[in-house]
Amino acid sequence: MEPHFHFRPAASSSGAWVVLLPGASGLTIFEDKNHYFRAAAELNAEGYDALVVDYKAAYKSALNPPRISTGGKIAWVAEQAVAWARTSGRIKPDQPGAVVAWSLGAEGLWPLLADEARASALNLKAAAAYYPSNEDDVPLKTTTPLLILTGEADDVTEAEGIRSMVSRAASPNVMLHVYPNANHGFDIASITRPRTVRLFPVFGPTATFGFDAEASRNAARQLEAFLGLHLK
């Protein structure tokens, strides 16, 4: 599994770490292989050690991985990644941390946030999700602060469903920002022009991905302030 855990230390560490969980396409978004590593570099600049987790590849390479739901698999791999970073001396067991997830990667947040013992074992102090997926409509339950950033025009993980999930949670620990006219992938600068794709080959619905510079900047500021509040 370890080759699929990409640790990026901050030059001047604040003593906190952030795990990054990518979307359904893994580390490559269309032709872009560096989006998550750019995100890691931005976190490094803020003083956070970053750990980019290619959870699909890590799970496939694991010996006797648990046969559980998609979210359960992603959560399990995230825990393995933190355990590896601790065992290898990259982060200390008492260092606080956060998880930032994109789209499908957020499926791994729901079981971690719902289980206080698991969140405590990770020393998880915050979590954030860009346009999060919740395919099984898992009830959102968390005592860990959670920031959700999504687009009003998202036709992959629709804002209406995310609002409903947050509303049903009725938790003061959850912050939701919805950006007008923003599509799925609004923070991915390499999608310079909107791209419409079919979610399933030949048949099925289409979805539009597109960068929105204003939404991306605002979301980055929201994330920076959120992590600073809970990790520093």
C-alpha cells in the first residue's frame, strides 16, 4: 500500500497534518496529474504536512483488505495511511490532523466522522469536502468540525442533495458554502473550459466539469481559515 501514500512535508511545519483524498478518477483528472499535489503544496505553504492518498490503488494492493462499502474502504485506507506515516516517523502520534476530500473521496469521511473513537484515534480535529459524494445517502453525523464547499450548478453531486444532508444532520459543527453557477471541479484550474462527459459509457447521464476562478479563490480562503481555526 505504501507506494500509494505520497507524503509532502512542510518546509516549516505547524505540527499538524492533512490527508488528501482524491475524487473517483484517482490522482489524474482528465490529463491533469498534479491537481492534488498542487493542493498539497498550498497546504505546505500554510505549514501543514500533507499526505496524498491514492486510495483505490492502495486498497487493490493491500493484503486481505476488508470487504465493505465504498466509504468504508476509503476510510480504512485513510487510517492505514496515517498509521504508516506515524510508524515511519513522518508524523507524531500526538499531532493533530485533518482530512480534505474531493467528490468520491468524501465517502470515506462519513464513517470516520460518525465514529468518535475512530476520529479520536486519528486525532482528527477537522474535515473538509469539495462537492462531496454520498451515494448511499448515509446520514451525516459528526462532532468533528466539517466544512463543505460545493457548486450550485454541480450536476454530479448536486447541491440540493448536499443541502438536504446537512439540514438533516442539524449540527452546529457543519459549515456549508454553495457557489452560484459553479460546476463540479470548480477548483481544478486545469479545466480551463467546461467539459461535459458521460458518467457511464454509451448510455447514462452527462455531467459538466469546469473551473471557476472566483469560487476557487473563495473556497481556498474558506479552507485556509477553517484549518487555521482548528489545527493551529
